[in-house]
Amino acid sequence: MQQRVRWRDRLILQRVIDQTRLVLDDGKQDSPEFSFLVIGDSGSGEHRGYNPQRRIAEQMLAHRDDCRFILHTGDVIYMVGSSEFYPKNFIEPYREFLVGGETPEQIAYDQMVFNLPFLPVPGNHDYYDLPQIYGLLLQAALPLRYLLGQHLDFDIGKQGSGQGNAYACAFLDCLKAFTSSGLEHHLDNHYTAQTSTGRCLRYQPGQFTRLPNRYYTFRAGGIDFFAIDSNTFNAPIPLPATPEGDDFRRQLRQERTRLEQERLAVLERSGKLDSNKPEDAEQLDDLQAKSEQLSELIRDIDKQLAADEQTITDLEQLEWLQQRLIESWQTESVRGRVLYFHHPPYVTEATKWHQAQTLVVRQRLRHVLNTVAEKVGDLTQGRPIVDLVINGHAHCLEYLRTTDTGHADAHTNWIVCGGSGFSLRRQRMEGAELTESLGDSDANTYLVAKSHLFVGRSGQGSKKRRPYSFLRIDVKAGCPPKFVLRPVVAEWFQRQWYEYEVDPIVL
């Protein structure tokens, strides 16, 4: 990613350009009262007979003129971020938000220009790759699978994301292709906004809508927004080389074998269903969701088993976030802070709450916030370091609030917005309260967070409900600011759509 944006190139340093900052040049007054939209985990394209991603996009249109921008919490394209799926899984569903959207088939994925600021962070699926032979085999098998009418409908391209290259070409200002003279001209045209950290990119809806980097910051209405890439600091901590560590490794391998057997059973069941029959189609949709869920759990175990002392953590980005948060608190004109990234540190969705990635992201974010709290001291006057944290990854809509965690993430508002198109998940059976253990004993635990709203899959059989969602957030004047959460839902139930809004939540 650094090579793609020519990170700290000589010509960039000469101009004192901050490659992690943008200014919204949308022609609107920078009012302390404004609204924005949040979506996430959306890039599914059309489902079997219904298209939740498109339905959500249509609902968003009613809010477009009232909102300054859209935040996307990641997983723009399923399953592996392939460039060939941008037309179906992104451009077509969101065509009204794109310049030239009346003819979406003519928009190239790497030439998109947004008429409303679209500000994403990369999700894990935007980074995924497959060995080329797997992609070729899957593509070759498609005609046979469609002929038989018995398949799980995976959107997998021949080469995957190109290690995030498709995402970079779609959203980042990729400077790599420029000659020196071309780069000079480009920088002098588009990196003209002046800020306290130097010149930076000017984001102009309808004209130039590229992001300067995979992580970045911008300011709106006196609120600092920080977008970070959690894919590069979610590697689990290496297991200890002790008898206890070895025993846990054996347990992980046994669990991996069980999950793989369960996944194969799901594939076998899917082969007995006919996607042309409505009843079977919905079962196939559920089986596809189950297969993807199992694959994700297997990948999480693989990351734990592969972690060692050589595992790279993106310390540069975490140090950047730490320093920018300190600077934000030292800037009198800033009245609030919003942080958004893909992997949620707190969540009660059944498949994510116990994953190693969830726990390590929580741990590393705590370290950053603890350090910031120590540095800024009494400036916070008892407020949390960040007013609002927004994530995706978990396929639901959830609002949580932390208790006294013993760290600087205490009493913070956490939102998970990952139910905007892809298969939804249920809440864990353990319920709405999240606990942590004191030391190594599970017997001595304490409450660290509680979920106050969960919108996800529920019911069984013909009573199954699929409430897809997005979020409108209204920011109010004042310091500290108030945020009003307005969840909007399109529910697929008994092969019909039902649209409604959840009661607003004032934070």
C-alpha cells in the first residue's frame, strides 16, 4: 500500500504534504450540526431473487441531500475483493452516488468519482487472495454448477484482491504510475489544502474523490474523524512455548478439524438443493452464510497457529493514531472525535466476540488510548478519549457501551455497522453482556461492556428474519457534542421487504 501511494516520495516531502489527511471541499458550510451515513460489509451484489445491498442503497437515497458524507466500515467487495466484481457488487448498487451513474456499465472500477463523499476503510475481504490455480478452477467449474442448478454462489475472481490492489485502485490516490513531471503536476493540482500538518489532498465531490492513504483523518463541524486499517494490526499474539501453550495449540488444531468437517458437510448439503426452487434458494443462502462463517473461524485459528515472534504488527499506523489523537486534544477548536475501522474490539455477534482478532485489536487499541490519556492528562475533563468508535466485520447493527474497563476505552460508545448487504448473523447465546477474566482464571470475571441494541438474523424456518441495515448519525452542536443514532432497516421476511426505522438513540 505504501508503494501504491508513493509514501514519502521526495516530491511529496519537498512540498510538505501530509499523506494521511484530506479536506472536504464540498461547497457546504462547515456547520457544527450535520449528519452522515454509515454502511458496512455490503459488497454482496444480488442474492437469490433479492438484493439487500441495492435495497439499502435505495433507502439511503432519501437521506443523501441531508448528509455530508458516507462512511464505509469495510468489506466493500465479497468474497475476495476481486476487481471483476466491482461492477456487480458496488457500482451497480450505488449508481446514484456516482458521477455517470445513469449508465453504470460504463464506469470503470478504477475511475469512480462520487457525488457524495464516500470514505471507506478496507475490510479483510478487500485484502483476501487465492492461489491463482484455485481461482481458475472455481471459474472453470461455474458452467457446470449453474447447469446442475446446485451450488453455493461465491463471488470469487481469478486472482482475488491482488493484496488489496483492487481496493487501492478503486479508492486511493495511486501515485505509482506517474512520471516525476506528471506527479508534480498532480500534486500541485490536488494537494492544495492547507492544514496545521502541511498541505494535503482536497477531496472534491463530483470532481476528485480519491483518498490519500489506507488510513487518514479529516475534520467536519469541529469533529476529528480518524479512519484506520485494522487488517495490519489484528495478528494474534504468539502462543507461549510452554506446556499450557502446547496444550492450547492441540485444542486449536482439534477445533480446526471439527470446523473443516462441518464446512464440508455444509457443502454436501448444498449439493442436494436446487437454487431454482424458492424454498431451496433460501436454504442455499443460509448454507452459503454458514460456509463463509466456518471459513472465517478456520482462518482465525490459522492466524493463531501461525503467529510467532516474527509476525509483523503495523506499529507505524498505531503510533500515527496515537500522535494525531494527542494533537486533536491539544487543538481548542476540536470538540469531538470519531474513530472508525473494520474489526470491532467489542461485539456480541455470535461468530466474532471470542475470536483472537477481536481480542488483540481490543488490546492494541487500549494501548493507544491509554498512552493518549496519559499524555493529554486533565484536558479530557473526564471525557473518553474518543466519543464514538464505529466498526464493521460483524454482520449486524449493534450499539454497545463499555463500563469501567480499567483502561482509557472505558465509558465509550461503540457501534458495529456491518449488516448492509452480506449474510446476517445472530447474537451470541450468552447475551448482551461482555466480560473479561482477571488473570488466567475464567471463574473470576468482570463486566466490560453491554449491548443496548442488536439488529441481526433471528427466527427459524419460515419465521426467519433478515434485517439489513444502515445508520444515519446526526451530530449536534456543543462541546462535548451529542450524537443521535438513527438506524434504518430493510427486513427480508417470508420473501417480502419491510422497511422501518428503529427509535433514535441519543448519545
